Amino acid sequence: MERYFKPEGHYGDGVGVIPIDVGNKLRLYCLRLSDKIIVFGNGGVKDTRTWQDSETLAPYVKLLIDTSRFIASRIKDGTIVLVDKEIVGNLNFTRYDEE
């Protein structure tokens, strides 16, 4: 399963991209929490060399990075648990919750 995802965010945050084979320019960003749980974000046409340089793509990836940190902190404190194909627990959060 991992072969379909290219790491995109920062090391260890779980953000990946699924390149869509349309001239290799279309990107779909996601969080791969496990082999059975994928959180799809947003995407678009890759219009710059890197996502960091793209006014369109950077906000999507940054939101997924924040979401990944939120989920990781909730898993660490036990308020979220990954059970087979489900995320169980408190999924209410705002972007600026403490990590």
C-alpha cells in the first residue's frame, strides 16, 4: 500500500501525496494513518517546483500537517485510538489546539 504514496510534508508527519497520472501534475494530499486508514485532504495542479512555493497547494499541506500533529497528540494521550478501519475517540478540534 505504501508504494502509492509519496511523502510530502515534514519527516514523520504522515502527509503524503497521491500523484494522479494526468501529465503527473495533479496532486491529492492525504494522511496515511495506517494501511487501513487514510484521511484525504485536498489537492490541485502542481504549479510550482515544490508545494511550499505554491499559493494553492501550501495551505492544503499545512492544514494536513496540523491535523497530523493533532491526531498524533490525541493518540499519545489516549483520547483517540485507531481500531482496524476506524478512528475512535474525541475528534473535535480546532486548528490551534495545543499539540
